Amino acid sequence: MESGKWTTKKAAELYQTEGWGNGFFGINKKGNMVAIPDGEHEIDLKELCDDLEKKDLYAPLLLRFSDMLRQRMSQIYARFQIAREESEYQGKYFGVYPIKVNQQRQVVEEIVEFGSEFNWGLEAGSKPELHATLAMLEDVEGLIVCNGYKDREFIELAMIGRKMGKQVFIVVEKPNELDMILDASKRFGVDPLIGLRCKLAATSHGLWEDSGGDNSKFGLAPSELMDVVNKLKNANMLHCLRLLHFHIGSQVPQIRRIKQAMQEAARFYVEMRKLGAPIEFMDVGGGLGVNYDGSISSNHSSVDYSLQEYANDIVWTLKGVCDDEEMPHPNIISESGRALVAHHAVLIIDVLGVSKRSTGTALNEPHEDAPMQLRQLWMTLEDLDEINPREALHDVVSLREDVNKLFTLGHCTLLERSQADEFYWYILGLLMKKIGKDDLNQMIPGIHKQLADRYFCNFSLFQSLPDSWAIDQVFPVVPIHRLDEAPTRDAILVDITCDSDGKIQQFPTSEGVMDTLPLHELKVGEDYLIGIFLTGAYQEILGDLHNLFGDTHAIHVRMDGDGYELEQVVEGESVAEVLDYVQFHEKVLIDRMRRQLSEAKATGRISAKEYTTFLNYYREGLKGYTYLEEHPAMEIGSIDK
């Protein structure tokens, strides 16, 4: 499309911002991406990044918008309240945040702060997480749900919470945990709040479907549930069984799967009540999905339902079964972690450079003594308008293979090999313009991806977007400026790790999830910043230290009237901090470097001035950011002879 006809509305359609943005993101008249954390006031992301640069905070940056957490919490709570009121549901709704989704202290603190209005609780799945939740959640009315496998120490820690008056539910995941709970109850002299996780036959669909069904890692089979109930009866502790829990997986894309699971779980609830268990809480687990690709579909990277439909189906399904059996409506707990925190974090990365296939600007006719196959490639290029596209494609593929074989056998030079590559890629580019990307892909599947530019970006996929690499999770990717200009390049994003897997090649667009992304031509002397959105769930905590790239800077932004304030700046990890994780301690490294530099000075390889300069440079480098930075060139003294 011609640049003059381009509009920001077309950009919004291309990058699907209205689909995945959920009202939190958009494009302004300047052509910049904006965040709308409170649903009303805009923050220009490009201007925000420019302001951060003035404070020496450069990309890669993780922007966290605190107000989005408040908004999402309010939205989830409100939708369940609407469902309860319309259905005349008698039980209450409680939200619980599983801190495994994002355990960063600042995030948990904000959820606890905002959650006090809604009695939002926390979920812990390990001893470290339980230590955190017990200390962070001071409201005794807030629920703490303990999931995961447990040892005696885990259970004793939960019992300390009970002694403090906290609403700590210990969910039994395997039968032997019950014995430890009953033993701890006697020793601590307090009744536990016991929950049971039931293993449903119903399953999810998508990347996490193995979380449910018979092969689920967690939960009690029907026979095990019966054994637990009988054991509690015999111990005169059945009154402690207060919660029933199920979970069919994260990011459930299809609402019918949720309804099926809820129907089955409701039957478990009714049957447990008939056995005398005074269950008051139904914990429906997680699964509330995020529309990552903007399609509102049953794709694994999307959902085919709204937040209101999700709440309605949970509430109405449970109410229907309870009413049919004349059972009380239990309180409902949902552990919607992903849906709560995904939107609030945006990763900003800067493009360092670009690698393109042949642009045709320096094509020269081969020498008359060049191999015949190379000259035929040149003739194909000259006569391309007269040749059938399919025939031309077959010819250039075959001719290039022939030239490569000749090079391997020593019958053509490196110059001739490079000319063949230039002709080949340039011809393919012309054919794609002539017949279109789709038709060219039918002839050579995936060829358009090979023709795409490689945009080298200053980040580590393994540190900041591990799910993109590990499970092919889709994230929205959009340049945060120049959106009033038509993008003219198809690109793949590659990171700065020394790993061929370090690239993003799945992008939500108006044509669906594509393996290339339309981007703008780089301008000399100007930054090009790209935003990767909906990164608030799991990415920070799952990120690893591949190539020893550490945490990025994290900036907490909160609305302040019509503007914003930088509530907190968490500087990215230094080189020394990252090295320390793998037992390279700063002092030891400096001492070893000092000794080697001293030896180099003693043998005359470096001067005394260079000794000081190099050692200081090394020491300062350990304090620096692990990502690429712009620094003035080092001044090197001459060697003293």
C-alpha cells in the first residue's frame, strides 16, 4: 500500500491492536503506541521511552503498568458479581492470585494493595511461595490456597498461618498428605482448612491440555476422594473439609471445555456434600485465557469467549446442578493469574541492525568465462518478464544448486558463488512482487520467510520471552512509533544470543498468525523501538540466563492525574550479578585479571598506563548492563618501551 494512503487505523487493523489490546493499548494520531492503564488516560510509549533515555535507562526495558492490574482485578470481580446477581447465586466470589504466574515482589505487593478492596487472596504452590504469601497477605479475610506437592515443613508452615487466624486452605494433591495434615493439626492444636483436588475426566484443549484428565500430574481419583472422606470421618475431622478444587489447564481456548469441566466438578461437589462433607468453597482453578493473537477464536493463542461469558458459565452451571440437587451454593474461588497480569507488562526492545537479501543495487553481469550455470542465472534475470513464473522459479533453484556443487568441487570462485546467491535472492524477490507471497509459497513452501529481513534486536528471547521459544507461545509485536507510515519490509526478529533458536517468527496480524512481521525501513541515526505486549504472565520468572543475559530494567508506571509517575525503577542485572549466579565472584575475577595484566606489563606487552586503563575498564564493565550499550570509545595509551 502506498505511504500516502496509509493511516493509523490501517496500522491498528494490521497489528490487531484492538483485538488483543483489550482497551489497554492503542495508536495515537502521532503514530505512536499508547498504553491506557486506567481505561481513560493515555501514555505515549515512545515519549515514555524517550523520557527514560534521559535518565540513562535504555532498551531493553520492561514497562509495568500498575493501574492495569487494578483494572483487570476490578473487571474480573465485576463480571462475577454480575453473574451472581443475574442468577441469584447465593455464594460469594473470591479471586486468588497464583504467585507462580509472576512472583516479582513489586507485582505481588500491588496485587495485595489493590486486592484489599475485593478480598483478593494468594495461592502458593511451594514452600518459598508460601513463605512469601504468609508475609505479604496481612488481611486475615484474604484467602491463601496451598496447592502442589507438600512435605511436613510445608504443612507446618500453613498451620502457623492458621494459628495466626489466616484463612489458609491446604489442598490435598496426593493421599499421604492427609496424614501429615492430621498430625500437624494435633500438634498445633488448631483445625486445618482442608481442600481436595479432584481429578476430572474433562480436559482442556491447547498447549496445557495435559493438566486435566486421567493423565493429570495432580489431583485425586474418585476412589482416592472416597478414601480421604472416610479417613476424615474416622478421625472426626470431616468438618475440616471445606474446599473442592479442580484445574484443567492454563489458557483454555474453548468455553465449552470450561462448561464441561464445571458440570463435572459440580457433580463432585454435590456427591461430596451427600457424603457429609461441609464443603463451602468451589475452587475452579485457572484457565481463564488471554486473547494473545487478537482473533477471538479457539486457537491456542486466543479464546472464543468473553470474560462475562466465562463468569456466567461458571456461576450458572454450578447453580443449576446445586438447585437440581437442593444443595447450597458454594462460594466460588478462581485462580485467574494469567488473565490478571498478562496485560500489564510490555517489553521494549531496540533494533540494532538489519540483514537483507539481495536488493539488486550491485548486480553485475558475470564474466564471460564464468560457469554456464551462473550466466544462465543472469539471463533468467534479464528475461524474467517473458518467462513463466513457475518455470523461472524452478530454473533458478536448480541453477543455484548447480553453482553450489561447482564451488564445493573447486570449479567456481567465491566471487562467482556470491554472484549466484545475489541473482537467486533478487530473482525470488522480484517473483514474489510479481505473483504474490501466497503463490510463491505454494511453489516453495516457506520461501517468503527466507526472503524476509532479519532485524537484530537488543534482547534475549530466552530471558524475556521463554515461552516463545519453548512452546511457540504467540505474543503481539508492534513497533511503538512510525505507525502513521506504511511498513514496507517483511521481517523476522532475532535476538543477540549465540543461539539459532533466538528468534521470533510468529506474529499476530490481520491475516492471522504469520511467520513474518511487516516493519519499517530503518532510518540512519534514528532508533527503531518495538514493543512485545502481554508479557506479564510467566515470562519473567521462567526466563533463563542463556549467554548470561540477565534481567532487563523494569519500570513501574502509575497514573498520576492526566500524567504518569515512575513509581519504581528496578535496574537490570549487572554483569557481576549475573556472573555471581554461576559462581564467578567479582573479587576473584578482578584479582585474576589484575594478576594477568601485571604479567603483561612486566613482559612489556602493555604499558603502565594501559595496565591502569584496562583494569579500570574491566572493573567498570562488571558493573554494567548485560545487554548492548552505546559507550564512547576507550582511549588507549601508547606502550612504554
